[in-house]
Amino acid sequence: VQLQASGGGSVQAGGSLRLSCQVSGRSISKYGMAWFRQAPGTEREFVAAIDWSAINLYYTGSVKGRFTISRNNAWNTVSLQMNFLKPEDAARYYCASRGEQYTMTSYSFSASYKFWGQGTQVTVSS
């Protein structure tokens, strides 16, 4: 299973970016997916997650109302729409996939995800 993240870049504060994660090697239709981020010198932190049906969405508090996670099971992709970006959102963003089907337990813990992409860099200037 491979995850390829794209869409990162440099924007000014208040701008928007849309990250995409293309998964190959298996269908994502039965698996929870998530985005995490990591800034230099910090631990990887949870950003958003989505269950297999896209009914349940989860966000860390600092991005609620600004970021939207979505998925397209037919295309095997997961996206993260990021609006009203702030300098503190700057980080490398990673998409991740659960290893077990139909579960979202401990969705905010990186250890709950088995497969990871290489990340895409987001820079936000003030």
C-alpha cells in the first residue's frame, strides 16, 4: 500500500490550499483515513480524520471551521481543504490509512495508522 500526498506549497496567511492523497495497492473504501502534520522540532500531531463512509469526520480544535477532510472512494483519494491558513499551520502534512477495516478507535493517535505517505510541505507566511 502506498500513499502519495500532494498539493502543498507556500501561501500567505489567510490563503487556502488543498492537499490530496492518492492511495494505491488497495481500496480505501473500508478504511479510516487521516491527516497529520509535523513542524520542525515538534511531534507529529493529528489534524483530521474521516471514517470509511465519510459520515464521521474528526478535527483537532485548532483547525475546526477552517479545514475540511473528504474522501472519494471511487478514486481512492482523500483530501484536506485548508482555508484561512495561519502561520502556525505551517508543517509537513502526512496522510495515513488504518490497517484494520471499519474502525476509528483512537483516531487521533498516529500509532493507530498502519500506512503513511511521504508528506507534503505547507508554508504559511505572515
